Amino acid sequence: MNPIESTSDHTPSRRRFLRTLAGFGAVATTLPGMTRAAVLPARAAGARYMGDFAAPYGSGHINDTDFKVHRDGHNLDRCRTQFKLLESLKEQEAAMRQLVASLGA
């Protein structure tokens, strides 16, 4: 059964999240795809945090459309953290590729 259709929570953000998650399995099924799959969750989370931060204030929320916040700028800080993780993963990309290549040998 399709997890997108089987959930009782049909909010647009949940459907987008589940579609994104379903794509990770396809990427990671090949060894070269494993290094790319390591980057995707951080990139997706960073983009979602940025989206929440940039959301209009007119909804009555303090930029917590998808993620609960406890202070102004909380989602912006989360976004920065995810993008810092992406930088770190890029710096380690050669080592990750080498490790993945050794698994296939």
C-alpha cells in the first residue's frame, strides 16, 4: 500500500514529505547512489526550515507552519545548521565515495 495514500494526515506538507522520503529508497539502492542519499535529507530539511522561516506572518503563527518554534529565528537557525551539515558532507564526499566503493568490491 502506498504510504502517501494510507496516512490519515493528508496535509500538503506531510504528502510532500512522504513523496520525498519514498524517493530516498530508490537513490540508495545502488552503491554510487548511497553518497547522494546521505545528502538528500539534510538538503530537504534545510529547505523546509527556510520555507517555514520565510512563511508570511498573517497565519497567526510565528513561522511554525511545519515545525514548532520556541523563539524568533528558530527555523532560520535550524536551516543554517542543515546547510552547515551539507558543507561538511561535501567536504567528506571523497571519503564517502571511497568507503562506498570498498563495499562493492
